[in-house]
Amino acid sequence: MDAISVASAILAGALLALGVLSVVHMVFMRYVMGESTVWQTEFTTFAISASMLLGTPYVLKTGGHVAVTVLPDALKGLPKRLMRISASLVGLAFCLALAYGCWYYFYEAYAADWTTGTVWNPPLWPAILPVAVGASLLSLQYVAEILRLEL
């Protein structure tokens, strides 16, 4: 799972870079060329949203998330381990619910052929898929973290 989280983080970084390049292109087209833009705003939103969710398993793996650790740092032994496992189980439950909702939303968008309804009007499911995959990978990374905990 750790290797998958690293690969997901690399993909997230590439999507973030593509989102930034899209913004640069949009600014160039609007303010230098004096032309309107059609796809750049949506693409940037999709790419950065995908980047955010696909990067979460790596953030969990490396402990890069924001955490308040006053109480766990004050505890030792079994109480500390129980608190860590409890927090991880709550996080896993939330991520599983999020993954379920995302996959359901993806299925609806794909089956009903939803589009964004904008000028560009791309299908919506490619924008939802990375969110569902990211939530699923985050759930799996939580399972890996729970298995690593020494009880």
C-alpha cells in the first residue's frame, strides 16, 4: 500500500502542475492575446481537486496531516495505543463512507451521462473518478496504518 500511496502522490503532483499550467495558459490567453477561454477554469478545478484527493494517502502515510497531539503525547503505553487505534478506526469509517458516496456519485454520473453544463461541457464522470479512487486509496492506507499499530 505504501508504494501505491507514493505512486498516487506522484500522480497528484503531476495533476497539480497541470492545473498550474492551465492557469498560466488562461492568463496568457486572456490578458496577452485578448481572447476568451473555454476549458481552462474547469480543467484547473478538476485537476486540482483530483490532486488533492489522490495525494491524501501519501499525506496519511508520512504523517503530514495536521494533528493536535497534546493528549496522545501526554499518554504512555496501552492508553496511547488505544487512542491511536480509536482515532484510526474513526478516520477509516469516515473514509469508507466518503468512498462509498463518491463511487455512487461516479456511477450516477457515468450511467446518466452527466455533463458539466458549461460552455466546454465535458462529461462529469472523469472529474469524479479520481475523487472516488483517492477516497478508496485513503481508506486502504488507513487499513495499512491500523495494521502497523502495535497493540
